[in-house]
Amino acid sequence: MTSVLPDHPTMSPIRDPAVLAIVDEVGRSVGDVAGARSLPPAAYTSERFYEFERDAIFRRSWLFLCHVGELPVPGSFQAVTVADEPLLVTRDEHGGIHVVSAVCQHRGYVIAEVDGEARHLRCPYHAWTYGLDGRLLAAPSMAPAHDLDDLKASIRLPSLRVEVWQGLVFANFDPDAEPLAPTLERLTPHVEPYAIEDLVVVDSLTLPDLPFNWKNMQENALEEYHTTYVHRGYHENAPAHLVRHHDFAPGDGAVYRHAGLVQRAGEPLPNFPVFPIPEGLPEELYHQMLFFAVPPLNFAAVEALGIKMFRITPQSAGRTTLTITWMYPRTTVERHDFASLMASQRALVDVIDRPDLESNTRMFRGLRSRFAPRGPYSSQEASLPQLNEWLLERYRSFLAAGMG
């Protein structure tokens, strides 16, 4: 029988016995794939548990926000909202990258909600103006009640810690968080040969208000079990039986697997556009794909031809925004036929990605049932107990710190 996590509006989630019980139950979802069981349904469906995750996960973990190529020139900025926190990722006049709150510190107006380019960050409501690093520059009509220099000395946009790994921009609300890079030491050697930082971001697609939990999306992306059935006709070149899973240890910040390819990258495949083969990569990269997640927000499907990057941002327990970004080598982008190749690639969203979104939606509906199971994992879902370990480590760390 499905456990139901009740709502207690006056109780902090960290003190809610039902929240603590769910965390305890997550302990049954880790370890060897033969013994682990899927997460408790309430870990996906309960708004109370989402409130707990907002503090335990999203306000203490390294959050993938964008690729450095999406900030091409000084003044470029990206608007991202994560767990109800509007953020701006900016590149300043010296090339430095910053992540600041998008909330104006005058009256709380959200300065920008779409990507753009500007010399300064100007609030449309009362024209308070900030530098790209968050410094207050102007606050018109505040005199004589307030002196501008005094306001500048005491007010600025709150900023987050920033770390750029392999060209990917991450930020953390926790000023005392451990650095990201050491937690990715196992993954880094597998990613470095692709030179992700040098790839060109060519297109992106944002799908808001998807009716499922953020973990549904991460799980679907990380396991190969469903690909034989949901993606029949489109995943045969990377079959489930050629997948290699990698170890996960306490403190690791990523979950990843390799998928062997039946045909070498760049060879013609039914239903797919034929992208050119980049030269100079190690030979093994032409015979495999790398799928990795740096939870909670990041998932990437990496191949020698290019990368499809996902940002998974929660809106609530049952609503998620997904942003898909495509990246390719500059030599590929400069080809005369690249526009048609990219159009064909983007068309694959309807036959590859949308079936995944429908699967997640139906999964979430099923998890709301009183008959929702905690089923066993297949060996082709070996990444999921690893993801659960990543979650459990952070749930328990938050509880042990006595926060909330």
C-alpha cells in the first residue's frame, strides 16, 4: 500500500515525522541492484517532501545552469529559475562569470525572466541598476531620504558560488559547500577528450510545466532498460546489452554509464541525419556514447558527433521545466549544410524526447495511486540505486546539520 505524506503547513519539513520516515525508507533504495527497491512514491508526489528537497538538495548542491558558450560576450546573461529562486548567470566586461539573484533588492521585482544582453542589470519597475556582478550602481529618486553611496555600501544582488567544469557553469547557494570538481574526479577523464568547453551551442528548447517530478526525468535519462521498448527503431545502435555501468562511491557527484555502438559514429543510420565525424578524437570515442548526470539539474548524452545537454529544473513536486541544448564542434557548425542537419536533429525531439516525457507523465500518475509499487530494479537500471545513494547522502547530511 502506498504511503501518503500529509501536508502540515505550520510544521517545518525537517521536523515532519512523515518526511523523516520517507528519508529512512530511501535507505531501501540503495546498494546492490538485486536488493534495492525503487523510491517511496511519496518521494515524488508529496509537496511536503519537495519542500524538504528544496532545502536539502537544491539549496546545498551544485546546480548546472548553462554552457559558457551561452554567454558569448560581455553583457550576456541567462535567466534560470530553480526551486522558486530566479537567478541570472552573467558574463562581465572582464569575461568573469557570475550567478546572482534576479530579485531586485528594492521591492522584490524580478529583474529579468528571459535571456539577453545588456551593459547593466536594470530593474524595469523603478530603474534600480546593478552591475553584472550584482553591485548596486543606481537607485533613482531615492534622495533625499537615502544617500546613494550609503545604498551602494549596503545593498547588492545576492550572489552564489560559481564553478565552471568542462565548460559547464554550476552554482551553489551554500557558501560553505565543498568544491564541485573533486566530486567529479571519476567522471572527468571520460569527459575531457570531448572538449565540451570548445563546443558551439547551436540551439535550445525549453519545455515548461511538464507534469511529473524532477527525479522522474533523471531516472528515465539514466536507465537503459526502457530504451529497447520506448525507443524502438531509434536506439538500436546503442543497445542496452552494450551498456557498461561504473562504480559510485560516497562523495561522488556524478552518475554515468557508457553505451557501446553497433556502428561507428558518423556512419549512416536509419531515421537519423548523417553528421560529419570530428577528427582527432581517441578511437574508442567513435565506438561509444557517454551518458552522465551531475544531479540534480544536469544530464548529458555525449557522442563524438556532438552533445545533447539537459537541464532539469523543478517547479513543484509535480511540475518540471526541461531545457534541451545542442552543442557541436565548430567545424561541424561551419558546414554549408549544417542548418538542414540541425533541423533534422531538432525534429527528432518528437520521436525521441516526447515519448520520454509521456513516459514520465504516466509514471508520475501511477505513483499517485494507492497501488503504486516499490518495485525491484533490473540490472539495466543499475544507475538508479546510484542516483538514490546520491540523494540519500544529501538528505542525511542536511538532517545531521540540523537545518530547516
